[in-house]
Amino acid sequence: MKAGVVAGIVAALLTAPLPAPPQDLRQSQTSAANAERIESGSVLSADGQPVAYRIRLLPVSSFPDLPGAVAAELNRRGCMIPQSFEAKQPENVIHGAFRAAGSSDWAALCSSQQTTTLYVFFAGQAESPIALRSQPDSAWLGTEPGGSVFGSAWGIADRSVAELRSTPAIRRGLTIDHDAIDDARLERSLAIHYFEAGRWVNLRPDDAGA
């Protein structure tokens, strides 16, 4: 065979597109990404006793109302959405006007590598979410009365303008005209994050930090 023909064959092989993975492999990869998981382990209680925990983590696909760009960014960051031990339906992804009156924003708890971060996605800024704070997945645990295995006790919820204005135990002196994010250890609200004049403030009167 002539050298020119051989060179042409080699060039064609090098530039040919790689074959797509088999359909069943692609389906299994998609199924794995869309499957819920359980994170388990143990921590020491205040009195030094081991406490077992199991935290249910849902894939981003469990929240079909999320805008595509926000869902894509959460997936890019390897996020799973932790569920509290009280959860009866998918939770810890919320929608509200968190930046200003009339805005359409989202917030979510993102668990990745055993650390959960509270992210806020302002409208039109899906690729640059604000990380309000982070902590280990096992930092806040709780269980139903009489339960022996603990689960996550971290929950977030949107707080409307009407709720904020009618709640006496919040900081005053701000113009409350849009929603806030209630950041709670179940049964106990620890922070109400409110965006004002380009910064986050905490409306809880017992903690004036952001």
C-alpha cells in the first residue's frame, strides 16, 4: 500500500468523532444523577455518647419548578438537597422576592461533600449565587420524639412582607418591602436574612449579624 494512502487512513481515524456511549450506559448515568441518596454516620453528643444519623438527600431534579439555569448551576456544584427529619414532601428550595420588591429569586440548601451551603440566586444571576453560610451536614441534627436515629434539623422558608411586618420580634428601622429567608434549626428560627442596601442583615433582634 502506498505511503500516501496509509497516511490518509491514519488521519481519518484520528479525526473521526468518538462513538457515543451505549444508550443503556447513558441512561444509567442519568438515573444515578437523579437518584436520592442517604448520608449516614455518627457524631458525639454533648455528653460524649455516639449519635447515629441518616440524612436524606434529594437530587435537583426533584424540584421541577426551578429555572433551568438555577438547576444547572446547582448540578454543576454537585448539589443534593438535604431534607429535614420532619419532611413530608421535597423541601429546602424556596422562591421569593429576596433582592427587592417584585424580583423573582430562589434559595436552596446545597449538600456537597458532607457540607451544606445556603445559596441565594438573584434573578438573572444564576451563575453567581450568593453563599450566605455553610456548615457540616451533621451540625444540626434532630429526631422525632422517641426516635433513635437522627436526621437533619436545618430548614429554610420564605417570609413574606406581611409576615415580617406583623412579627413583633424582629429588628425595626428598615423599610420592609420584600421577602426574607427564614434560616432555622427546626422549631427555632435562628436568622431571618433580609437584603437591604446591597448587604444582608439579620432581622432577629437577638443577633444583629448578617
